[in-house]
Amino acid sequence: MFTIEQIKAAHSKVRSGADFPSYIKELKQLGVVSYETFVSDGHTNYFGANDHKTSSPAKYSGLSIAKSSNSSQFIADLKTHQQGKTDYHTFCNDCARSGIEKWVVNIPKMTCSYSDMIGNEILVERIPR
């Protein structure tokens, strides 16, 4: 079973959204099946086989999530991040301003779903292999 220390080691290699596919591959090798990251404080719940779950602590002080989502702004900010033009914290701030509460990565399906405060999926992306 994977540990937070192993996940931190994998995450330490991520400098921008451009590094995301490599990060996912490494998590898959560790046995992570899915995870959910909460924009408000950056904590993440990681899930594996046989109901294995571990959680990371908050990464930063609480961000206020906009009550209504702005999907066009979010998609523009996401593309900028994926091009390596913003760091993780900037991306989280952008998500909060656009009303994104969390994202959920499903590794077997290779998808990342972004949703708002009431659970509406704003965007579901295929993760490049």
C-alpha cells in the first residue's frame, strides 16, 4: 500500500500542469486508483485497492470558493496551467475564483473531473497517456 511520503516524493517532481501526466503514471505504479483534491485548502484524499485510503494535510490557508462557477474562465486558466505557465498555487487560486471546489482523478479511466460547490461537473478531461 502507498503512503503519503511516496505520494509527496512523486508530487515533488511536478513543477507545472505540463508534468501532470508523468505524475499520474507514477501514482498508478504506487497503486493509487483515484484521488480527490479540495481547492479550499489543497488537502487530498487518495484511494487504492481493498479500501485503502490516506489523506494529505492542508497545503495552504483556506481559499474562498466562488459560489457560482465560471466555466469559460476556468477552462482558459486550466489551459494556461497545462502549458506550464502557472504554478500549482496559482492554479488553485484560479480554480477558487472560477468556483471549482475540487477535482477527482480516476486513474483506471484516465480522467480528471472538476466540479463546483454543488457537485456539478464543470469539465471532465482525458489525461494524456
